Amino acid sequence: MTDFKIGFIGLGLIGGSVAKSIRRIFPNYDIIALDNDEATLKTACSDGTIHAYTDDITAFSDCNYIFLCAPVHYNIEYLKQLKPYLSDTTILSDVGSVKLDIYNAVNELGLGKYFIGGHPMVGSERSGYAVASDRLIENAYYFVTPSDTVSPDKIEEFMTFIGDLGAIPIRYSPAEHDRITSYISHIPHVIASSLVNLVRKADTPEGIFKSLAAGGFKDITRIASSNPVVWEHILLSNPDNIIDGLQEYIKLIEEMINAIQQHNAAEINSFFAASRDYRDSIPNNTSGVIRMNHELFVDIPDEPGALAKVTTALANENINLKNFGVSHNREDEEGVLRLSFYDDTSRENAQSILYNAGYKIYNR
């Protein structure tokens, strides 16, 4: 152990993943955590991620870094509790996907000299420490949003630390951050949930819509399975940007409705062509705030042992499958067998193995 101590308030998916990354990169750092779920804290202690846990806020008084990893409004409440126990050398950060609310609270409480906001651009429809990973933030953009009064030395130190964890630190103001994330994360979550509710309301008593929904529908609505409490906090913390974006989205839908009503083939074509070209220009070499799936689609014959041949071929090369399934509805995807992997390296290796074994592979 070193004299360097890091505290975590909240140890869910993001907090747990950052803590696990620190443990992997800096194994001698002392890590202490507070969480309202004691079972999570015991698990994190037993697996070696943290050295100790507490329910006493005073235990954070000698921390070099403190990460606030609870939902946004809870983090603001913790600021008030932490204020008496911060020293001049403390760096106080958070991992929330909304920044202006906590930034304003920091200023009101006079905590600006300690605070460097942060937001790793990662996410999952799953939540909780059980799905945290020591590689989640690796190669992911990590917003750094310092207060106006924190020292440049602290900012440089913190950005170096984030880079050491394998993430890519990018510096923006809280306002810039909130506008960007509203469009690439917050609004898509609202739209995904709206699509699910649209189908839910239209479904038959027998659930035929749900039975047939697969492929593209499950892909574009996957994030609708996210934690409702987290999204309640986010939407109420970033309302202006989200409302502006949703109103722009409504205009796009209204334009498409009008184009369909007017049988305007050129406008319909242009709508889909523009979206295709922009989507295809989005880079694949970094993690996004909406976590990508590492998947392959494989054509296999409908015969005994066909699935076993594929899984055995991968197992023989020590490639671990995250999940697999047979696609009965392939309206939006190709390949009867859908294979999901834990990372892109595994997916690429699996693609090479199966291609060399004579399988037809589809990669999105």
C-alpha cells in the first residue's frame, strides 16, 4: 500500500468499473467505498477491488481523490456532507452524465477549488456492481469538466490519471458537455423507451408483437432496459437540452410524415441516405456512451450438431462467448446464428476462425 487513498461514494456499474480499473493499474492504492447496498460493498471487498468500506462520511477526510458515483441529485447531497472533510490537496470528482447541476452546487457551496467533474463515455443497459468491469473505460472518451477556480496543476494531474487508466480525457465546459450528451445519449434513451412503449401499447393480448420483435428492433431499443431511477435524475437535471433536442426530433418525424403523405420519394430517399452516410462515418475504434455490442452473425445449416461445431471451434481457440441465439426474425439482420462477445478482439478472432472454417459471416 501507498499513502495514496481514493474514495468512492456509489459503487455501481460506473463507480465499480473505475474502481476496478484503478485496482488493476495502481494495485497499491488504498480504495475505500460507501454504498447503500452493503452486499455490494462486501463483494467489492472480498474480490479485492476495495480495501475497506464505510457508512461514515468522515472516513473520506484523508482521501486524495473522491469519486461521486451515485445518481446526479444524490451526488449533490453528498457534496454538502463532504465539505467539512476536504483538504487543499483533495480532488473531488463525479462520473455523472449531467454536469451543470453539480457544477452550480459546487459553486454555491464554495467547493470550486476541489472540483473537477468527470464523465466516462461508457454505458450499458445493465446496472450495478455485478456487471462492472476493469476494462469498461479503456479506450473510452472521458469528459473532464473542471470548475473555474480549481488549479491548473490539479487539472493536469487528474487528466494524466484518467489517461493512465486507459481512457481518453477530453476537456469541455459543463454546458458544452450537457448539450453534447443530451443528443448522443439522453435523447436516444428517451426515443428507445418511446419505441418500446409504442409497441407495448399496440401489442395484442396474446403478445404477438413481442414474440416477433427481434433483430433491429431489439438492437435500437436495447438501452430501454436501463435503470429508471438513473434516467429520472438525468432528465430532470438536463431538461432544456433534452427538450430542445426532442422538439427537433418531433420536427423530423413531422417532415417524414408529410413526405409520406405527399408521396415525396426524393425526400424519403434523402432522409435515409443522409442518416446512412452519417452513421457510417461514426468511428468504431473507441467506446461510446451507449455501449456497443461485439457481435457476429453466422449462416449455419439446420442440422444436428451445427451449433456445437461453431461453439467448439471457438472454444478450441479459447474464445469466450458472452451469449448466442438463433434469429427467427431476420428482417433487419443477416445470419441465422447471432454470437455476442465480451470485446472486439474476441469478435475479430472469432470472425477469422469461422471464416477459415468455411462459414459465411456477417459483421455489423
